[in-house]
Amino acid sequence: MEGIRIGVLASGNGTNLQAIMDACNRGEIPGRVVVAVSNNPKARALGRARLAGIPAVAMHHRAFPDRDTFDAKLVEILHSYEVDLVCLAGFLRVLGPSFIRQFPERVMNIHPALLPAFGGLGMYGDRVHQTVLESGVRFSGCTIHFANEAPDGGPIILQAVVPVYDTDTAQTLAERVVAEEHRLYPEAVKLFAEGRLQVVGRRVRILPAREAAAASTE
Ligand code: GRF
């Protein structure tokens, strides 16, 4: 069984891309990463994909006249690799509605906090953890959600919680969160690949394995 074809978009280090590729290689996800794309030609994510023998495409957003042209090229690349699922893994470009419409309920994103808190435009990287610390909350975590037209706004698939300690800095909190991200993202992709995610309005229902198998043979 070949499983699903996954396209990953990443702008930076690519540790979530790595976690997804590793889970595919271990046979935990029925599918494989077929292409990685970055808007940052220097992204370590591209090197990780190449090392794994996966096509890695760099397309600098500044080489495009506007967002729509950039998004259209991305769509073209992802369609050419026949991807079933697009995973945003530290991808620091906002994708427009025309992109999302091409992959309805088939674009996932990871956010390093418990949405709907600490999300939205401009909330990325250390700024998220800094804002979490300043707010005084006792818990943070990460969220995997389907992307829709609102930044960090789509239906939530999975969340993991970590404690926030009095002694935390943005960096120590980020390390605790990222360890959970590497566990959670592959888990969400696995559920998708098994056909176990059903979007009902704002909510995502996780079907038991048996129910999903029955639905796919109906
Ligand atoms: C992660 O913390 C993710 O939540 C955020 O960007 C970071 C990406 O890290 N959106 P990496 O590139 O996967 O290492």
C-alpha cells in the first residue's frame, strides 16, 4: 500500500518536517513525504529533505510580484506531485484563500501555543512564547489544526499541553513545546492518512479506527 502523498512547506529548521519523514519511514504513517517546498532558499528544511532523497524546491517569495502569483506557483508544484495533504511546518508566509480553496480540509498547520489563544497575524516564533510568559498562564502547548482563510483560525485537530514554570525563558518554554510538536504532528498526519478526521463545523471528530475502515469501504 502506497498511502497518502504529503507535501511539506517549511521556512526554517525543518525539525517538524524531520519528525514527519521519520514517522513515515518507521511505518507509523501510511504515506510518505513526496516534496518539500521553502520560501527561504537557505532553510535547513530543504537540506533535510534532500538528505532523505525527497525533492526539495526553493522558491523565494521576493521573486514573485505578489502573493497570488506566489500562491499559484505553490499550488502548481503541489499538484504536480499529486499531494493529498499539505503540511505547513514552520512556514512563515500567509497563504491566501485561493490556495486554501485548492486543498479543502487538506492543509494542516502547527502553532506553538494553545489556540485560539496566542495566535493570529504576527504571532510566530519566540514572540508567541514571550507573550505566553508575559500573560502569566500556567500552561502552554501546541496545536495542530486545519488551515482556513483566517491565520491560525481553522478547526483544531490535536493539542498537547506543557506546564509553564516561573523560571522559564522564551527559549526553555520553546524547547518544551517543540518536543511535543514532534510527537503531535506525526500523530495528526497519521489520523488523516487513516481517514479518521471528520470536520463538523468548527470541530474535528476523530473516528475510531474501525469506523473509518467501514466508511472507506462503503
Ligand atoms: C515550530 O515551533 C512551529 O510550531 C512553528 O515554527 C516552528 C518550526 O520549527 N510554526 P521547525 O522548522 O519545524 O524546526
